[in-house]
Amino acid sequence: MKKRVLVVEDHEVNRALISSVLNKMNCPHDLAENGEIALEMIEYVQYDLVLMDLFMPIMNGFEALNEIKNHKDNFISKIPVIAVTAKPESEGIGEFDAIIPKPLS
């Protein structure tokens, strides 16, 4: 069974790049532009992994992670959330399950 990934990223180019990589891996995935949209999607789709940008408008990655980890649904609260960021030294980064650094432009 294929795993389903949710990519949460506000920059269109980064979303397209990550989506392209996941497509090449034949990995089913969905895209969200911010944490608020991601939380709505998580309520209706069973994700196995979330790739989360940290700094987004409306709801950032830290706020969304907190909502996921404290969710009343045990499956949702256990979804691994990986930070995808150009600032891996950010305060609070240790709360994520792992970190994937973005290249600096």
C-alpha cells in the first residue's frame, strides 16, 4: 500500500519542486498553502507523513504542528511531521520528527 504525504508550503515554486520529486517516486500526495488549510485536509484524508514549511502566512508550521500533536484523534496526533526549512536553527525546531533543510537562494 502506498503512503500518502501532505506537503504544506506557501511558496508555489517549492510546492511544485516537492510535488515533482514525489511524483517521480510515485508517491501520492496533496498540497496545502498554509497550516490552516493543512489542518482542514487532515480531518478528511488519512496522511502517513506531513512535510511542513515553518514560516507561512495565516498559520505557520509551528502552530500547525502543535494542533496536529494535540489533536483529539489519536491517528492524527501520531502523524510524523517533518520540518522543511531554510532555517534549521529556528527555535522550536526540535519538536518536529525530523528536519529537511532547504537550500538557501
